[in-house]
Amino acid sequence: MAFYINPVKKFADSVVFTKPPYKGRYPQNIRDSLFVHKMFKNGMAQVENEPGENLYDRCYVFSDTNYINKNNDEKQSVLLNLMTFLKSMSASFKITVANEYQDMDKFISDIFNDMNSAEYPLVSAGIKRWIDEKIEDAKLHDLKRMLYLTITVKSPTYDEARSYFLAMDSELDTMFKAMKSFIVPLDGIKRLNVLRNFFYQEEKEEYSFDDDVLYDVIPFSGETGFRDFMLFNNDRYVSVLFAREFDMSLNEGNLIHTISDTSYQSFVTIDYAPVEHAVTKEMLKSKYGNNELSIAKEADLKKSNNQAATGISYSKKKKRAELESYMDELDDEDEECIQAGLLVAVTASSEDELALRIDEMKRKARKTGVTLDTYNYVQLKAFNTALPTGVRMVKKDASFLYRLACCNAAVLFCRHYRTGRIRHGSKQDYKKSCVCKP
């Protein structure tokens, strides 16, 4: 049986930082601002550059799962399969909702083939005006919404990491086809364009992978010494926020939809780290023991003050019940735990505009049961963590999504599901998402 001197610390240490690829304590140049060592043409990236094992990642783009034509039993099977798969991965992973720049004029011209403009110029001009009016009426922004899954693996060699990801490609493809959806691994060009799109609002069709190709996508300038924001390319203000507190019950689908629904470029990333069953169990036991000790001290204090015994205070009684429920579920259903950190990258064209958007994002998140705060003095590390790469340079131990974090990941894939609840477990009962504070 596992035993830990400090189980709470052991639990927190399950979230492992990646090692920056640059030498020294701080980035020395603008290239060091992107914490990825190398991008390969096939889409794999080497995040770390250390002797021995290094972290590699692979990024996939996927579509929302369509549940319209599935009955409840089929929905149950899809969610369970996806949850089981995500929990079975020993490596960390991220799910990112990205609002990326899209040239709306080019997009319309690609789908509107004006073949007869020379023969019917007035008609062509009228159709063009009509399209422009419809775009304006619909308030369409030059943005496209993309969903990314980033998976990591530690490996001593590139070839071993590649073999792992090839197997992962096949597993994910099979799973998403079963859900009548699709998932596609991004090649090197597409991954580079995700970054170039963010910094330059443009993309390239070709890159040279002979040298350090990441020089083609990094910003030409960056100021990162501010407390709660950064400035790239002299006109791109960026601030990264994190979830400081979660309400005890969350509607995950509403949360993600609300904070990712922006009229500007943004990233919403949930960074998942698996935790060993034994570590979770010992951490909960430690928290339970500390709460019982607090209850005993409260009773002794009342006795010493000659106060009538009125029972346990509501907060301690509630915490006892919650911890007992978590421990029972951990034992009875052999549940696993995944720590999850929520990061939101907000952008603007001026400092004042950024401040307004940060306040707006905090208000929107609060309505869904989440308190957001800015990462202070570690904005560059937080930004790299929010990107759809394997980088993790920040974490917050104030709270974590326990047990159903894997369900929350599944919710992101789903367009249609029972609001606020996910059906799962061998008992076929409904469980609410819960939050445990270490």
C-alpha cells in the first residue's frame, strides 16, 4: 500500500512542468519566447531539449460530435468510451478552443464563383452588395472556431515518439468515426499556421523545415515585463487568465461556450494531468483527517468556553460529507482523478481595450460559476501553456476538477447532451460534476 509523507504535495506534484528549450533562467531573445524546441514536417513537435528523455507532442483538429441521431444508450456508450480512453492515457493532454483570424473576403470569394461577371456586370455587382449586406447584418467576424486536442509523450528518441503517435492516430480515428465525427492530425505546415495566424493574421502555404522553421512564425517583437499582459509586434496586446475558483456544480458545456464566444482572437485551453489512484486516495484521506482534527478542536474550544454542544459547524459538516462521498466513489467505482487547469488568452489592439475585454471575460465566466484572474508576472509562461502545444509552465493548486474532469473533456466533443449532467458509471445513474479543493 502506498504511503506518502505529504500526500497533498504529492497530489499537486502530479502536474509536471515542461523544461524550457532555452538555456539559462530567462528567455534571451524573441525566439526563446516560444517554448518549443523543434517542429517536424509531419506535425510532431519536440518540446524539450534535454539529455535523455524529452517531451514530444502531436496536435489534432476535431469536429463537434453530433448526437442528434443517437438514442440515450448510444450516447452513453460514446461518452464512456471516450472517457475511458482519456483516463487510460498516462500522459498529459490539452483541449483548446481557438478563435482564429479568417479573411472573410477570401472565404466568400472561394465559395462564390462569379463566372458570369463579364457578361452580367450589374447582376454580379448586385449580388456582391447583397452578400456584403448579409455579412454585415449577421455581424460575422473575421474569425473561425477551431477545436484542438494536443497529446504528449515522454520518449528517449524521435522514432519511439512517432510510433506512439501513429498508434494514437489510429485509435482516435476509430473512436471519432464511431461518433460520426472526425479527428485529423495536423501536419507541420498547419501547426505553424496556427501560430502565424495568431501573431500575423495570415498563413503560408510552404515552410522550409531544413533550419529552425519556428523563426517563420514567432513575433518580430515582444514585451513581456508587464504584470498582467504582454505586447507582441507593437500592436497585439495579450493577457492570460486562469480559473481560480469553481462552483461546486458546473454546467461545463455552458462554461466553454460562453467564454469561447468572442469577437476577437482567443484561446480557451483545459490542461489535463492524470493522477495515480493511490495518490488521489492518500490525498483525500489526508484532507479528511485534517477536517476531523479541525472538528475535534472546535468541540474542545466550545467545551473550554462552557458553550453548549451544538454539533459540528455547517462548513465542516459539509466538507466531511463531500470527502466521504469522494472516497466512497473512488473505492466503489474504481474512479481515477485528473487535475485540470483552465486558461483563457484574451487579445486586443490597445491596453485600454484589453482591460475592458478582461473585465468582460471575468463577468461572463462568473455567470457560469467560475472565477477568473490574470496570471501575474508569469504571462509568457501562461501564454505558452495556453497554446495548443505540449508546453506546461504554470499551474494553480487552488482548485481542481476531480474525477469528472474526464467527463468535462468529453463534453467539449458533444453538441447535444443533458444540460449540466453526464450519464456514466456502472450503476447508470446521473452524477453532477464536482470540485474538490486540496
